[in-house]
Amino acid sequence: MASRRGPRPAGTDGSDHQYRMVIESKYHKVSDTKKRMRTLIVLQAAYYAFFFAWNCWIPMSEGKTPATVVSVMPIVGFLALVAGRRGVGAGSERTNKTALAGYILLSAVGFALAVMNAYVMQTMVHYAHSYAARFGTIMEVVFGLPQDLMQAFGQIIEGMLHASGMLLQGLGAYVAVTLWTMTGAQAKRS
């Protein structure tokens, strides 16, 4: 049937449009989702750096050791980032579904740890012992800044860390599940 059309046109006058390659929308969707996933991985890396700095700097500046969840969350986060990077692949590399599944699992665990950390820090830690109060005290002693203002600023930092941790982990797992189902659907059709 295709041979009835005649030979392929050689010019660029637009008459060869029916022979040009058209990329299907499903491949564009996968590409866009991978781009979102890569952006989320970078944001998660920045989050874990800030999380570690905030939750380690305050206790260590007082000569104390950080809480256990502070050491567990970045480890889970680092493993999730490695799995996510391998799952997405570099450039036009194919999606590694096993690594993507590991990223989904580790992001879900990271989300649960972020919720637990927020719950513990907001309900079970007395305000005088919270990181925000201790941050205000340290800033007053070291830099002479008003303690109340620095405590309020510390509460804002801590709230933003809790909210961004839960949001990034949940969103990362959601985008990874979306990518996982997209690539699974492509594999079945091929």
C-alpha cells in the first residue's frame, strides 16, 4: 500500500510532511516526567543538606549529640536519591524500574520519618528545649541578636523544613509512581 504513494520527495517544500518522524505524546509525557523527577531529586538533596545542617548544628554547638532520627533521615534520603538517579537514568538512558521502585519505597519511608520528626518536635519536645528556642539562645549569645526574634525565626525555619520534607518526599514518590506506570505501559505495548 505504501508503494502506491510514489517515491519519497527530496525537497524541503513541505511535501514530505507525511514521511517525517512524529514523536508520540506518550514519549513526551515520559520525558517531561523524567525532567520533573530530576528536579525533585535536586530539591530533595538540598532539603537533606538543610535538614542535616539545622538538626546537627544546634546540638553540636551545645556539645550534645543529634537525635537518632537526624542521622536516619539523611541516610534514607541519600539512598533514595541514589536509587532515584539510577531509576530516572542519565540523558536518554532507559528507566530502571527496579531502582525506581526502590526510590518509591525509600521516599515513602522518608515521608513517614518526616511526619514523625515533625510530630515529635512539635508535640513531645518542650518549647524551652526545641531547636527554635535553642537557636534563639545561641544567636543571642554568639551574635547579640534579640532572642525572641531569633526564636520566631527558628520556628519559621523549622516549620519550613518540616513542610518541605513532607512535600518533597510525598511528591517524589508520586512522580516516581507516575513514571513507573508510564514506562510499564510502554513496555507492555512494545
